[in-house]
Amino acid sequence: MKKIYTITIEETVSDVFYLEANSLEEAKELAIANYNNGVFVLEPGNLIETNLLVGNDNESSDWFEL
């Protein structure tokens, strides 16, 4: 009998952004604010890796890279 499996896909993307700040701490705070406010957007970004997990209520695979 066939079972229902849950498929979880996780993608890691990256991009580079530039900002001016007076210190590393200020740069971190500005980066977080810019990300939260939609200024820094990772679309399309550079795909770094894609991982997949397959499972159901009784069993689960390890994460593996696609």
C-alpha cells in the first residue's frame, strides 16, 4: 500500500549588498534593518545549495543535497 510522504526542500541563496556605517556594530544593525524592511532582497540571488528531506510519521531520511 502506498504511503503519504512529506517532502521538505531548503534552499540557501546569497547576494552581496553594500552600505556605509561608522562601525561593525552599526553595519550589522543597518543590515538587519534593511533586510527586515525589504531593502535587501535575495531575489533572485545566487543559489548556494538545495537540500531535501523525505519523511512520514514512521520514518525520515537524512537531509541530502540535490
